[in-house]
Amino acid sequence: MFLACGGLGYMIWSAAKSAINRLDDVMVKMQSDITDLQKLSDIVGSKLLNTDPCNNFVLYVTICIWIFAVIDAFRAGKQKEL
């Protein structure tokens, strides 16, 4: 459970950090008098493709841990019935 919560926490932290960086870039561009929405949209869109490569790994590990927990709970429930 701690591993799954830790993985989810990492993914949320990484997404929040990425969003703050994008907003910071947009704010810098807006302060330098670039108010064209298309240019600002291009800045944000270009940053969307640059994600942390560890996110996919953490996501897959978290899903595997969750599936293992479901199977373990099912087996424990079956043993308790007997």
C-alpha cells in the first residue's frame, strides 16, 4: 500500500511541478509583452511533450502493485470463508 501511495504521490508531484513550470514560462512571456494567445498556446503545447520518463515506469509499477493487492485480498477473503 505504501508503494502504491508513494507512486501516486510521485506522479501527482511531477504533474504539479510540470504545470507550474509551464505557467512560469507563460508568465515570463506575458511580462515581455507577448500577448498573442497563439504564441502562448504554442509555448504550453511544446512543453506537454516533455514529460518525465519515470512517470510511465511508476505508473506501470503502481498498476502492478494494485493488481497484486486485489488478488491478495481475494485470496484472503476466500481463505476466511473456509
